[in-house]
Amino acid sequence: MTTSDIYSVLKEFSSGLQLAPSPSQVMWLICNTVEKTGLDDCVVYSADLESEELTQVAAIGGKVNELQQIINPIILKLGQGIVGNAALLKREILVDNTSLTPNYVTDGDVRASELSVPIIYENDVVGVIDSENKEENFYKQHHLLLFKTLAALAAPWIGNPKTADQLLSRRRTDRQQASIKYGLHFHSSQLKQVTEDYMKESFRLFASLNHQEFEEIMRVFLKHYAKPYPFKHISVLDEKLKNHDEAFKRFLCDRVKDLVKLSMDDIFLPSPKTQKYHFIIEHTYINPLPDHQSVADKLGMSYSTFARHLAKARKQLIDFLWAKLHKDMKTVAPIIE
């Protein structure tokens, strides 16, 4: 399977998450996604931290009967087998030869290779994705990347269904309200029609900024994104907004928030190479964790690596927004003049 094929199934997986599935449905979705990449074995375990047990919830291959039920589901203790160790250590484990691994646990047929990747939410293991193959040295880096990406995307839906529901509701509301409010078609990145006065004024404001001003505004805006009104922390906007009423300021603030969320979905979600950037922006600014170190820990990164990725993700997002706004402004120039 090509890298392009893997990107395609991951994009489909991301779309599947938008259907508000339950944790168990997400686990089955993981297995179905893995199967589409050509692998013939995948089992997802649910973790119970109180009992320190891992239970098989979803699978493909010989573990499943015609009723889509797992046959003789295994329950492992934390630290038991390769799966249990992946959960205990909170890190992926790739085994090229299980005969050399004393803690290998047989699940039906003996297999030669195994890959286990924990699903971690807020530093707690909530599940494990596991796959075995009869060939030695079978799993490669693209398999590891696939499993880690699936684990990162699925973690909020498995670890905190309430949070997942809120994220889902936010995504749906974003696209519905933004399309109505701004007359935007985000798939084509073109303006369909602009009729509201506030919309015209917002374009005039953006047109008055140079790239350096826009970048500085967006850096501060992102820093205060989770606050009710981030603009009050941006001194460079004081002069430009002083003649506008509060209703317009709120409209503009909501519009920028919408554009940030929708743009980060568009540029970061489609590729597993950039999905970590989506996670970083989401949990640094949109739905922030307590501090930057918490985001780094959740991704298994050192702080310096996280800081480097954050800077890159932020720059890509701001540059995308700048380009998008100026492209849209060319479309509506006759309307706002």
C-alpha cells in the first residue's frame, strides 16, 4: 500500500469520527481502517486503570465471527504481554521476532511479529492498538506511523466521550454557522456572496494590514484564543477598531475564531505527517491543556521538539490564513470598495 493510500484511509477515518461514535464504535473504526491498509490482523483493547486490565473490544481477522463479535476476548493485566507492556510503559513496542520475547502472549496462532501502540488521553492509557503477523521483521515505520496517528486521533473519543461530543458539536456548528454567517464555501475556498455590512467591514480591516501586522495580531490572538474576547489583548488593533461598535468587534472576533478552526482542519487533518500539528494547535490554543509541557507529554515529545513543532504549525496556519484572506479579498473587491 502506498503512502498516498494510507493518507486516504486516515482522512476517511477522521471523517468517520465526525459521526459521534461511542468509544467501542471508534475502536471498531480503527480496526476497519487498519484492514483497508492491507493488514489482516488488528485488535483494539480497552484499558481499565482501576482494575489494571486490558480487554479486547474490537478486531479483524480470525478473532471475529459473522455477527461482528470477538471470539473468546482476552483480558490482560497491565504489564502482561507486549500489549500490557505498551500500556504500562505508555509507548509503542515493535517486536521483529516474538520467539525472542519472553513476555509474548499467544492469542490463537503464534505469530512472528507484533506491533502495539497505546492510546493515551491526558496522560492516561485508555486503550491499545495491536497487530501481529506471521512473518518476522514485518512491521515497518509506515505501520508505526499509521497506528500512532490512529491512536492520537481516537484518544479524545475513547478517553472522554463527553469531550468528544463537545468537539464534534463544535465542528458541526463551525461549518454550519460559518457558511451562513460569511457566505463561504470552505471546500473551494471561494466566496459565494457577501451581503452583510459587517462582512464588508471585516475585509476592509484585513486589507489595511500588512503581513507583519497580521502575523503579530494572529500570534497574540492564538495565545488568548480560549478567552471570550482575545482582541482586547492586541494593542495594534485599538486604533483600527476604535470607530467600530461592540457588535462588529464581536462579529470579527467570532469570524477569526471560526476561520482558525476551519483552516487548521483543512491544512493539518488530511495528512498523518501534519496531524500532530492539528493536535498541537488544538491543545495549545483552542482547547488548551494546563501548560505546554502537558501537550508535549501527551505527544511523547521533548519540550524542545514540541516548541519547534508549535512554531512551525503556528507559522503554517497564519500564512495559510493570510493567503486565504487575500485570495478571498480579490473575489469581493468590487463589493467592498
